[in-house]
Amino acid sequence: MKHKFDIPDTKKIRLIINTDAKNEADDQFAIVHALLTPRFIIKGIIAAHFGTHRTTKSMQESYDECVKILELMNLTDEVPLYRGAETKIPDEQTPVLSEGAELIIREAMSDSDKPLFVIFLGPLTDLASAYLKEPAIGNRLTAIWIGGGAWPNGETEFNLSNDIDAANVVMRSNIPLWQVPRNVYSTIRVSIAELAVKVKPYGKIGEYLFRQLYDFNFKMKDNMRFPKGEMWSLGDSPAISLLLDPHEYSYEMKPAPRITPDMRYVHYQNERLIRVYNYVDPRFTLEDMFAKLKLNYGE
């Protein structure tokens, strides 16, 4: 994609996007934001599963949603799209291999001089599978995960619930991990009115982003997904803004926990450390996305 501005080549990074895109309505915003960002050399998008709560074909539904986004942005021939695992891993020793896991291994083991980051907007299945097959990738990429409950105790959280075993594989690995837990990602609040003004007018993709989120409000009959009526949390978007600015004073290095079947954190060691965020700047996150939509699709 030809961007409206460029940055020095020395500041660019390789990026793989792993997304359960059809789970809700916020992955789409993060995907588009990433595709509009000049810093990122997009090496591929991996469609992730999101369990069997609503469908038995969740990975394929995510894949189809990514196809739609790329078509609306005229990027079908520019951005490679891969299928991830269809299900969670069966245990902490057994990978579920996929095109997506193979992409992660291939990019991690390449001799590129550009740092590799992989963002996970859903479960960690494909990262765990890649690591179980090829542990040498561990110190050759950085993973950013939107998932897990609030520290220090943990709690029920959707992305984690779809593959607890995979999360434990990654937690005990040597993969540099930046975790954005639920209490932090939920603060990226946006209103329907704001989206109508700052997203909807900008191209086919802006219209689609607004419409699919707005429509999702009315599809959730239990009224739990959009409980306040006029707002949504674009919880996946911190994965993008933290790669633009790492928020140096907004995280702590913490010993990686083991996660129980009820998604609680067990603190048992002090050697393996992960980066756990306690704040992500909502203004910076959202306004950068709004500006890039306007730059690329405004008149």
C-alpha cells in the first residue's frame, strides 16, 4: 500500500497480524489501522479461531472477514492472508500446525535485519504451536497479546478462555511477551457518534467499519456484548499504538504466571519475565487511527 507519508527505513519493523476477526467488531479497526501505518512491513495476516461458543467454523469466519477487509481496501494482491489453527491445542505439548504457525516460524527464522513483531488479537494458539514445533523462534520475535485478566489475580477473559494451554506454553517460553490485560484494553472507549463523524465518511472501509460495529449492537440478543448502547471498546487497537510508541512508563516487568483452568494467575517463579501494561493512551491510539483514515480516504 502506498502511504500518504513515509518514515526512515531504519525505523520500520516487520509485522504479522493474528486475528479472530469475526469474533466481535473491534479486530477490524486494529487491522485497518495496521494496514494504514507506514512503520509496518506487513508480512501477513493470520486468521485465528475464537472457540466454539457461537460457531464450529470460527477460523474460517475470521478468514472470510479478513478477505472482505482487504477487498474493501484494494489490498487483496498486496497483503498475504493465511489460515491459522481451527481449534485450540489439545495439551501443552502438542501443536496444532497451520499456515499461520508456519508463517511465524518462517519469518522468525529469516535473516531479515528488521525486528519481527507478531500481534495476537485473540488466542495464542498459533504462537504456541509455532514454538512447540520450533523452539528456536523464541528469541527471534516479540509477541503482543491482547488478552488475559487483570493482575495480580486474573479473571475470566474471552481471548484467554479460547486456549489456556497455549497461553501457558507462551508464558513458560523465552518469547518476549507484551501483555495488555482486560482492565487495560477495555479503556479504549469510543462512542457511536464519534465513529459516525471520524470513521464512517472515509471510503468504503470507513463505512464498513462503522456499519459492522453498529449492526453488531443489534445482533447480540443477550445485550451483553454492547451493554451501554452508544459505546464500544476498541480493545484490540493497543496492539497497534504500542508499536508506534511503547509507553515506556506504562508497564512493569513481571514474573510470568501459570494460568489455571478458571483463568487465575499462579505466581510461582521469578526468572521468566514478561511486560505487563497498566495503561495505554486512548487518545493517541484512537486519534492516530482517525487521522490515517482521513489522510488516505478523505477528499
